[in-house]
Amino acid sequence: MSQQILILAGDGIGPEIMAAAERVLEKINQQFNLGLSWSHGLMGGCAIDAHGVPLPDVTLEAAQKADAILLGAVGGPKWDQIERSIRPERGLLKIRSALNLFANLRPAILYPQLADASSLKPEIVAGLDLLIVRELTGGIYFGQPRGIRELENGEKQGFNTDVYSESEIRRIARVAFDMARLRGSRVCSVDKANVLEVTELWKQTVTALQQSDYPDIELSHLYVDNAAMQLVKAPKQFDVMVTGNLFGDILSDEAAMLTGSIGMLPSASLDEHGKGMYEPCHGSAPDIAGQNIANPLATILSVAMMLRYTFKAEAAAKAIEAAVGKVLDQGLRTGDIMSAGMTRVGTDAMGDAVVAALG
Ligand code: NAD
């Protein structure tokens, strides 16, 4: 039976960038005879409009059957005021949790052609190749109890719970150590162990796993505030960074911005068996939706990650990454990565250029 992909284009620029990525997927599927087939579903604001909920059962069932999910982006101002429990972002949290996609891989790679796009000096960022491994289904985003309660004096109080068990810490640390073995063999674990007990356990557990199972990997630890500073001061010191859900959310966006454009960065969220959801790091960019100006490369590079991690088609993944390098060499740029002397193109044209570069 062929391998199945569920495509969820989502909201805002989602349908535009996904259309470009789908053309790349069609081409690579033929070229490498991958035997992939795919179908489409609704998640996010578009699902709220059609079904009243951000993750309809029919979408969740299709996602459970699929081998991989390719997601555009969800959300937008249209759904910002609706009841919190059915907002688009809840669909995202629910699908990650239902599919047990606990490991979020976010590479921050600076293409040499785009070194000027970074707000940091080129010598500090040129050649940056960092992987952030973020725990995605635990921690404070899911911990109970949570809510907003009224105190005896009538004042309201918001509260959340940050919680990690040893097994949750071990499985995400294992992903980070395994990834480091394929790269520079260094892992930096980020915590706030001086203040938060939950991250004191995090630090102890990661250290014990390294000592027992990964003596070949160099492990270091940073408090999250220092990690945030080091990322802008000397980002190239890092190989793999591993951290919990909340810190990872913030640090991975910071790392993304080091590269100058969030429109270039893919991500993967994996379960224990290699099934994954692949999506660009950016959101639905409602400010530029429907104008054919969004950068589709992060979504196209997410297709490459999908081929690499779920379908084990390394050569096809590399071919897509090389094709992206080729269009950048040709001087083609969407508005977000535009610089003097380059040729500005729209979403469709950028997608077509990658298809053409595949040969
Ligand atoms: P955003 O990433 O959508 O946009 C931030 C800025 O980057 C905007 O100026 C946007 O125009 C620009 N940008 C983003 N992607 C781009 C691309 N591919 N090409 C060119 N420019 C691009 O973040 P935001 O504005 O904070 O959020 C907008 C909506 O997206 C919100 O509803 C938010 O909840 C949602 N969101 C969804 C996801 C997701 O689906 N995984 C992630 C983050 C935010």
C-alpha cells in the first residue's frame, strides 16, 4: 500500500504556500518514484467555519491513519474573539497531543546566500546550523490544574502548572542525543533549575541519561535566561539544544529570527515511531494573506524534512534542499528575504522555480 500524507493547508497564507509545496511534492514523488499519495483536510479557522470546531473528528481520524501530516498554518484575527476552547490554536495542541507528537525539531540554518538578511553581523551568524529539540506535549501548556479563578477578595487570579515526569524528560532527551550523533555530537540542555523544581528534575534526568547511554555526546547545561543571551551573542557555539515546551517555544522563535526570515524555516513534530507532522515555523501571516507574496520555502523545506524523517528518503530530501539553494543562487527572493540586486518573485513563481530546479 502506498504511503499516505494528510495535507492541512489551514488559514491565512496556508493555502498559498501549501499549493506551492504540493507542486514540489508532486514532482519529487514522480522523480524518485516514492509511491506517496495524499488527501486534504480541514484544521484551524477553516474547520471552525465548516464544522464549528478547530479539529473535527474526521480530520483527526484521517491524521491518525496517515503516515505523515503536512500543515500550512492556522489562526487569524477572524477567530481571535471566539471561546478559548475552540480557537484555532487549540486544534494544533489537540492534534499534537492526540498523535503523541512529543518531539519538535526546529532547525535554524542560515543559507549563505541570505547572510545579510540576519539582524546580526554576518560573521556571527554565517554558517549557523543549530537544531532546537523542544518537548511538545507536556509542561506548562498541558499541566493541570489551570485556569482563571476568583479569590475571596474578588480579585481574579490566573494559574498554570509546569509538570514533567522522568519518562517524558528521558524520551525527549533521547531524541536530542540521537540527533546530535548525526550532527556535531553536542547537546545543550536548557532549564531554570535554580528556581523551578520541575527543571531541576529535568537537569538531573538528562544528565543521568547522558552518563548511562550517551557517553560519546558532550552535554552542557544553561539557564534559559543565559541561553537566550547566548543565542544572540554567539549562536554558532550550539549544535543541538534540548528544552521543555515553554522555553522551547520562545528560544526556537529567537533562533529562527537569527536567520533573518521566519519564511525559510521548516519544522517537524515526531512521535516515537517516526510518524510526524511537518510545518513551517511561521504562522498564518494574515497581514499578507491572499496577495501571492508569502515565502513558500519553509513549507517546501518541511516537505524535505518529511521525506527524511518519516519516509527515510534522504536522497529526495537532499534534492529539495539543493533545489532551494539553487533558486537562491539564481537571485530569486520573496519580499521577506529581498535585498538589493535580487529578483523579487511571488509565492507561485518561487514554488515553480523550485520545481524547475529539481530538473
Ligand atoms: P506570523 O508568523 O504569522 O507572522 C509574523 C510576521 O512574519 C508577519 O509580518 C508575517 O507577514 C511574516 N511572515 C510569516 N510567514 C511569512 C512567510 N511565509 N513569508 C513572508 N512573511 C511571513 O505570526 P503572528 O502574526 O504572530 O501570527 C498570525 C497568526 O498565526 C495568529 O493567529 C497566530 O495564532 C497564528 N500562528 C499559527 C502558527 C501555526 O499554525 N503553527 C504558529 C504561529 C502563529
